[in-house]
Amino acid sequence: MSNEDITLTAADAEVTVQPGNGGRIGGLKVDGVELLRQGKKFGCFPMVPWCGRTRDGRFLNGATPHQLPLNSPPHAIHGTARDAAWHTARRSENEAVITYDLVDPWPYTGRVTQVVALTADTLTLTMSVETYDDSFPAQIGWHPWFNRNLGGGTEDVRVDFAAAWQEERGDDHLPTGRRIDPKPGPWDDCFGMPDGVDVTLTWPGRLELNVASREHWVVVYDEQEAAVCVEPQTGPPNGLNTLPRLVTPIDPLEATTTWTWRRL
């Protein structure tokens, strides 16, 4: 199949999947209102095979060192898949399955599969990384850009969550290794939620949307005027080094996030 845009529909919800633009969700409309920031680099992109920043672009697989391109100097950020064309494996009215084969500059072979499933009031994204060759550390995450304001003279979005801890952020934007009590925003920070990611965005008088995942980590970024980001992921920034999750021929890495909304 081609990598042209895919439109999924369910009742009054519509999702645009963009395999050719990094496997991202290009848009999510509820009752015709766009919830995601528009633009080639926005929407909601997959972070794989790592999330956030990897320190100096370096990581170890056992004793083997690797160097990644520094696409956010002095670090490597957000993986490689968001810059690549994915391929459509199958699609229906309300579900799409897209795939991406890991290639250079990632030093290992593997396949990433993303399933996008839409209902009248939920969007479920499931991603897996599998290999039939050498094992390697990896991370999975999503980086949505939610519109701060939905227009029509309404109030800006509120972001509510109760984290168990916040990863202390160093001057290099990476966790120092210390866990601290959560601080008030603005944020470009990683939080720990050992019972699973649970963050609610409320556009007063319009819509409430919950971002949930069984994963224990979420980055919240709200330092830009146009959008806020709530990023569930399988480990903290620099996790290839500090909390590696190993992909092996018998044990793929898989994660899911579900967005559920209700009208106010």
C-alpha cells in the first residue's frame, strides 16, 4: 500500500494518519474542532526508538558504544521514525496499521508497528518494536501537540495530573537522577506515575480529554504559546542509558496510549 494520508472516522470524530510524514497523527477533530496543532512538524508524532534527549547522542548496548546524530545539539532527540516515511499495512474505516523498518543511523535492524484505532470518544495508539536479529535497548513514546485554545473566545486548556515524583532537570535538560516533589509549571519535565500515566486536559466549556497509558513516565511541555504537549513514554529522557528496555527476538517492546474525551 502507499504512504498517503489516511482519514479515520467514528461518529463525530475524525483522525488523519500521515504514514508519509513520520507516521504521525496529523489531526484529531471532534465535532469538527481540531484538537492538535497543525503543521508538518506537529500533530502527534511517534518517538521511537528513543524518547526525548539521549545525552551527547551516545548509548551503550551492553559494552558496545554507539553514536547517534546530534539533531538537537549537544543531544540526539525523539528518535528517527518521525523523520521517515512509514508504510500502510492495512486500513479500515476506523483503524489503520502502519509500519517502519529501522535503518541507519539507528545501528540495529527491527520493525516498528503502530496501530491507530478510533471510536466515537477514544483514540488508541499502540506501538511495538520487534527484532529477529541482535537485541538492543529502545524506547517508545508519543509527542502530541494539543492546541492551547480551541478558538471562539474560549479559555485556554488546563492540564491536571498528580505525579508521584518529578525528575529533577539539569541545565542540559536531562534528568539528574534525583527525584523531587512535583513543581508547578511551566514545564519541560518528566514525571513518574507508577500506577500509569493519567493526565487530563480541559478546555473549559468545550471538551475534556484524558491521556492514559500503563507506562510509568510522562513528559509535560507547555512552554510554547500555541500548544501543550503530554507525552506518555516507556522511560525517562536519556533512558537508553539510565533505564534501558531491551528488545529481543522473543520479547518485543510494546506500549499503548488511549485518549478519551467528553463534551462539556
